[in-house]
Amino acid sequence: MPNRLRGEKSPYLLQHKDNPVDWYPWGTEAFQRAVREDRPVFLSIGYSTCHWCHVMARESFEDEEIARILNDNYVCIKVDREERPDIDGVYMAACMAVTGSGGWPLTVLMTPEQVPFFVGTYFPKRSRYGQPGFKEILVQTARLWKTGRMELLLAGERIVEAVRQGEAACSKKSAVSVPFASLPHRAYRSFAERFDRTWGGFGAAPKFPAPHNLLFLMRYAREEGRPEALEMAETTLQGMARGGIQDQVGGGFSRYSTDEKWLVPHFEKMLYDNALLLLAYLGAYRATRKEAYAYIARRTADYILRELTGEEGGFYCGQDADSDGVEGKYYCFMPQEAEAALGEADGRAFCQDYGISKRGNFEGTCIPNRIGRDVKGWEAEDPRWERLRSFREKRAALHKDDKCLLSWNAWTVLALSEAGTVLKERRFLEAAERGERFLEKKMTDKRGRLYLRYREQEAAYAGQLEDYAVYALALLGLYRATFRAEYLRAAVFRAKQMETYFKGDGGGYYVTASDETSLIVRLRETWDGAMPSGNAVAALVLGRLWRLTGEEKWQEAAARQLDFMAGACEEYPAGHSFALLSMEDALHPRRELLCAARDGIPQQLRQYLAENPADGLSVLVKTPENADMLAKLAPYTADVPLPGRGTVYYLCENGACRAPVEDFGLLGL
């Protein structure tokens, strides 16, 4: 019989609807039962494409013995971390405080009042290799709940206090003025110390793409005149492009590499990784004009459009690592399979080109890769790929997590709008604009507030800080790509909501809105994980709004947020690389360009923006059609006249304005 998850929309929760465990979704019903029956709560957090979540499900949650222990002694709750990052954030903070590490599946035992007294990640059913078994943990905890509960309650108090102290530290740090001029330099030195000069990436395996780190290094190289920083980014981008972490046949990148040379990935593909990597490869192309980067960017964008784009215009979360219950089976080839798909001659050539041999390079089979091969010449589609894609599509299909998350969709809108500009391909910009319309139509409520998740015609869960911040950033990206004032107006609106509902008294922004039900702790997150933190994105948004609009309120908000992030960054700047982009904006000469255009967007301006880095130059375009709207958003533009014909350019640098010119080339950009 299906359990209480049968009515949920989350693909992850639905994966567990037939477990013998009597699962509840997160909500008052579960906690009321825990209070009524005086039971501890077992909370399990994961996501649908998580390999180790599947392993623990097979070993424990599908096991009748474990289910009986859980059902007899606990109230059991399942949470999709992608749907409820607020819940995941609180209990992951608890896990980090106790164990020093985290990950998924996240395993929590707690009181009916949501106080965690035991936290961990994956546990095998029975003890092995010194790791405690899930069965033993459950049995011992059930006994202690009845006979030694005070021990558990004291443990819970200590854990919650540790989490609260971590949150309180945010206010203390922001209260101390930290000069941030040195922070980018310290971050660069940290990256340089950990850089793998052979394979790229930072530190030992496993290696994560962390595209925001690469975006920082490329910006640092340009602003500080340090070509070594660009070299680190390029070596990493080339290493990932060669390795198995990039799907050499279908495009797109897996979540991380389990080895140092990017060969063996954890095969799940996530939307946010591919959106952020698209931005990184586009940045490398702009910085170097090497066609290989444009080619990888185009392949990545095509993967998103082909595999992760829904009929309504939204973007799906990702694809699973497992096929037929075997991680990576869908992606691997043996020589005989390549020959069956391509014919003998083409098959042998493909095996030689992509490192496929009888001896295998991954658990008896082969991950196609181009390790050891130069990236020069990677500017065209390999005609063999289409046949290979058709061949592997006959295999057991990968599970696709087809829910849409607002912040992930916003990253994708930003990346595709950038791709449309840099690669000069209208289809990418059209996909970005369609994605934005989807967010406005399907993931916005009647009050204009954002939802976090959408699936099967249902939007649910209140939007959180990163939803508002990343969406505002995406809208600014769309404005730069199109110069439609409606996008700038929408970005201002989302930033105002961010200020109203998420602003913290001691600086920064909370993860959850002030009018939403609180968890045991209301957190402000500053650290960049797989994605930049909401607070880091907020800093970038506020600074860009100030430079675009000239409004003092955005200048004050940006300065306040920079001070807050400087305090958060001080101990380890390299862990806050996206926030450092805002600091680079503040530290280096800024320029504002207003184009008063009678006859539409000048082609010379479009060409310049396609070929040059976007940082450090804010651009507004005033036309007869948008003049009134622009005057409300950026009041200083009201006094700038429209010419009788053509375009007049007004360029200001560091608060000093030059004489207007009619020839774009005279700007000296």
C-alpha cells in the first residue's frame, strides 16, 4: 500500500511512496502525531538524482525489518532538499556543527519540537568498516528515548546552540568594519596554493566544477593583471571539457569527478551546474576568443534545451546517475557497442579518439573521454554523436527530475541570455525570455510573491532569498541582452521584495521571509556551495542596480551588503568567490554609459557587448518607447534629451562625465 507520500508532487518523495516505511511529508500532521504518541521523529532529506540516496533506500527504506523498527518507534518524515532548502539548510548546519561535514542523504533524529539530537548522512543497514549501522542507531535511540531521554535532550540543546552561535556570528562579523581590498588577493593565493597544475581544479579528488570560482579567477586576472589566474581557470575548463565529467556524446556536465583528472564522474547531471558552467565557458571565450570555449558553451546550452527544457518553457532539475540501478551504465561504451552503433570502421576510430578499449577505464567498461588530446579543433559537432545518442537512447531511460525550481531556472535564464549575446544565436535568448515568462506566469502568486517549486501545474512553497536574488540577477541579464526596460523594472521590483521580506537587522539577508513560519533557527547563509549563496548574489544585484539607476537607496543597500559580506569572507575569502565579484566591482573604476537612441539599439553597441567582458560597464538605452518608464527607474535619465536622429552616447567614469558623442568609436571603450 502506498504511504502518505503518494499525493506529493516531488519526484524524490514519489520515489518513496511504495516503501514499507510509513512516511509523512513535512508538516503539522507528522509533528502533531509525534507529540500525541510521544515519539521521536526520524527525518530523511535527499533528492531524486542522488546516488547514495538510492543506495540507502534499497538497503534500508525498502527493507521490511528496518521499516518495522521505524514504524513502531518513530514518526518518519521525508523531505526533498531541492523543494525545501530552508529545512535542509537548518539540519545541514546541525550536521556540519556535529560532524564537520555533510551531504545527502541527510539523516536526522529529533524531538517532536524539531530539535535534532543525532545527525549524519548515509548509514549502511548494519555496521561495517567501523561505520555504525542504521539498524543499531534506530534501536539504541528508541531505547534511549524511553529510558535515557535526558541524554538525548541535552545533546539536542548542544546542537541547536551550536547552530545558533553560528548564525549569531554573522551579526558580530558584520558589526566589525573589514576593509575588503585585500580579500580578492587572499582568495587568489588560496586558489593558487591548491591548484592542480596537471589536471586543473583545486585540491584532491573528488573535484567539483565550482564555476563561480572560475568566474572570480577570470575577473581577477583581468582587473589585477594576473594572467596566472586566467591560466588556472583555463586549465580547469579544458580539463573538464576533455574528461568524462563532460558527456562527450550528448553534451552537458555531471555533478563532480571522483578522480583527479575529471575522468570518472558522479554521473548525475544537474541544471544548476550546467547553467553556471555555461556562464564560465562563455566568460573564457570572451576573455580569450578561443573557439573551443564557444563550442563547449554551445554544446552545454544545447544539452539544456534538448534534455532539461519543458513544454511550458521552464527548466527541469536534472537527470539521474543510475540506469537499471547501475551508476553510469547509460553513458558508458565498450568497443563492440561503438562498432554496433557506428559500423566497424567509424566505431574503431571513435574508440581511438575517445579512449575506449577492451580493458576499460571504469568498472569493466569505458567512459568516453578526450584526456591527453588538445582542445584545438573542437569547433564543430562530431557527426558520430547523433548515431551514438540514438544508440544509447535504446537503453533503460534515465530518471529525469522534472520539477522546476525558481532559483535554478533563474540561473539558466541568465546563462542562456548571456549565450544569446556572446554566441550571437537568437535561439538561446528566445529560450531565456520564454523561461522568464514561465516564471512570471507559473511561479508567481496573485500578490506578486515567488513560489519555489513548480510541477504538474502546481506551484508550491514560498520563495526564499536565493529565488528573489538570482531572479533579479537574471532580469538584469535579460535587460543587458535586450535593453527592454520592462526587465529592469522587474529586477527593481524583486530587489524591493528582497529588502522588505528578507533583510536582517544585523546586516545581510535571511534565507526565509519574515512572514513565513520559522524553523528552530532563521539562518543567513553566506558560504558558496555548489551554487553561490543568496547573500553573495544579493550583493551583486544591489551594486548593479545602483550603477544602472543612480538611486541612493540602492547605493546604501549595496554598501551595507558589501560590509556584511566582507565580514563573512574574512576568515576564508576563497569560500565566498561570488561575493568577491561585487568587491571587484567596488574596487575598480566603474563606468556608466547612457545611450539616447532615436532609432533602436545601435549595432556597434551590440557588437561591443558580445565581444567584451560585461563587468565594469553599466549600460542604459533610452528610446522614445521606454523614456517614461526609464525616467521612473533611473531618474537622472529624464534630463537627457533624445536626438532628432541616430544615437548620442553619454559616458561617465568614477563620477566624472565626458562630453556626449555621436560616434561609438570615440568613446574609447
